[in-house]
Amino acid sequence: MPNTYTQIHIHFVFAVKYRNAIIHNTWKDELYKYISGVIKNNNHKLLAINGVSDHIHILIGIRPVQSISELMKSIKQNSSKWINENKFVNAHFEWQEGYGAFSYSKSHLSAVINYIHNQELHHKNKTFREEYIDFLNKFEIDFDEKFIFKELI
């Protein structure tokens, strides 16, 4: 799109179905590389990716040629298929339905990147649920507790 100039940065957060802690350290870097390829193939720019065993954070420079929902569908669909094809888990792998998407200005990017890179440290003191609700509150997003990422009961 000639003469179209944008600067859109979105921080995505999404979880393994039922928040099962099954993203293992032995293959998570390969997963992040695969997701990076999906993002690049969709003509966006990966700025940071990291997570822990039950969820992932991604910061992306978004180009306005694709909707956020279509990008997330592509990332989740392709990566879950890749995980299953490589038999990284004993059961069928699925991502939880839904995701968080939070926008940031360029001036906040270094702090967000630092936050994403230090996920393991953050989750020594805070659960994913607490972290996610903090994001929703910080961004003043109305939500219903019963629809926050489900845990296996």
C-alpha cells in the first residue's frame, strides 16, 4: 500500500488449553522460532517472544494488511499443528480459545520487551491469572471472571 505509514505495536498473550503446563524447555525455543516464521510469513515484525510452560507473550509490529484476529488464528492454528506433528506432547495439543492483545507506543517498547524476556522471573511471584487480570485492569478492559482462561478442574 503506497503512501501508507503505520506504527502499530501489539503485545499478545495466549495460553495452552486448560492452562496445562506442557510447553517444555527442551522444545520451546523451536516453538518460538516456528511462531516467528508464521509472523514473518504474514508480513509482520516480531519484536519479542517468551513465555513459561502454560502461556506465551509476543510483541509484534503489525502491518495493517491483516486483522489481529486473523494473525492470531494463523499463529495458533499453525503452531498447534506443528506441535502435534512433531509429537512434542503425549496428548493432542491445543491453545486456549481467545487471547489478550494490548497496544503500546514506541516509547514503551523497551519496557515491554524487557517484561517479555523476563517471564520466568515474573512468574515466581505472580500466577498467569493474576498477571492477565492485571493487564485487563491496566488497560481498563471490561471482563467477566468466568471467561478468563479456563483451568482444568
